[in-house]
Amino acid sequence: MSSMKIIKKRKTAEPGASWIMTFADLMTLLLTFFILLLSFSNIDADKYKMIAQSMAVSFGVSWIQGNPPPTVQSDISVIVIPEEIVAPPPPEETVEEPKPEPETFEKQIVNNQAVKALDPNVEKLAENLIQKLETDIASNSLSVSYDNNRVMVRFSEEASFSSGSSELKEEMDPILTKIIEVLAKCEGDIIVSGYTDDRPITSGRFRSNWDLSAARAVSVVHQLTQSRALNADRIMAAGHADSQALVPNDSNENRAKNRRVEMKIFNPDCASPVSW
């Protein structure tokens, strides 16, 4: 018998399977190569800005951020399109509103400062005091004045106290009685303040002008509360010595003006009856 020869066929690789690994390696190498090139390269910032501006102008967008890039000689020509100038609208005509008459103002302007309108209670109390003390005002024993929220009665030293003394003169009794009659019909806080000139005191009874000015204020307060017509809770005494001079203490006449006692009535209310 003749021997038979068996031939086995080799299995051929499937097409398209072997090149994938090679292609992937090639792409990885190319990516690494370009990354290295990018890391060693320098970007021309000025040329980049010029290209960006040129593209912005082409698309109709003005340069917004930063300053425009410096002029660099290149083949790129940049055309700057001026923005359309729109004329501003004509100013609107303003019509001045008529100013109200002076009597309609709720505030008066004094020395360029707005002040509140005068309280009618202040006016009423000042008028009542002036009518009651008309003869005493005429004799220069005292004066009555007022502002937005207070009425002030000022006594001269000549009419109220002897020099260096805190004892009220007898002439002050009828004057203070009239004042008490008026104040008893109105509410409001009362502050009695004493003042002196700048000369040091020589009396052994008082340590300084502070003692004398405070003692004089207390004497007036004592007289106001003695009749019990006024509530003591609304009255206060204060001594200021020569700290608040009306005029400079440079003459005997001016020093006499600074020696005084003032009675201030704050926020009076004469409309409602006084209850205490």
C-alpha cells in the first residue's frame, strides 16, 4: 500500500485585526510629539491680539477689553470702521414751578439754614409774659425774648442781686410773683441759670464764681417753688460762672451785662390745662 500524505492547511489571520495596535501606537506618538512642540513654542501675544481685533471688526464688534494692540507691520491689513455717531436728543424744556408765597412756607430760611416754624405756644407764652411784666421791662429790670422752642426771661444783676450776694432783692418778689402766675397756666420745663463776669470773687462765703452763679440760680428756683404754684419737677437750677459771656469782659459796662440770671421755659404748652 502506498503511504498517504496528509497536508494540514494553516489558519490565515482575519483581515483588519493586526494593524489596529500599530495605528494606536502611531497616534500616541504623534500626540506626544505635538504636545512637546506646543510646550516649547512661544505665542506671539501682539499678533494674536491683532488677529482677534481683525476678526472682531469683520464681525462688527468693537474692541472692548484693554487697549487696542500696538501696530505691527504684517501682511494683515486692519480696517477700522468708525461707530455711527448719534446726535444727543435736544434738551427738554423745563418749566419752573411757581414758588409759593412766603406765608405758605412751613419753614423759614434764616442764614441759609432751614428752621422750624415758630410754635404758637411759644408766642402765646411770650406775649403773656410781656403783658404781665410791661412796667418791669420798661424799667430795664428784665427782658423777654423767644425763639423756636423756648421763651427766656433775663434779669439784670442790678435789679436782682447785690454785688457778690446770692440773696434776692425785695424788688424781685413782685416780679417773680407775676411770672409764677403766667407759668402756672402753661406746661414746660424751666431752667434757671446764673452767670458772672470774669473777675475772681472776693467773698469768703463762695469759693469761686461757680458757687456764686449756682447760688443765685437756686435762690430764684426757691422763690418759684415756695408758693407751690409750680411743680418742682419741671424746674432746674444751673451755674455757669463766666463761661457763657454775652459780651467780652473788657469794660465795667460789659461786665455788668454778663452778670445776670436767665429763666428759660422750653417747649411750653399753654393750650391744655396744667395738671400735676
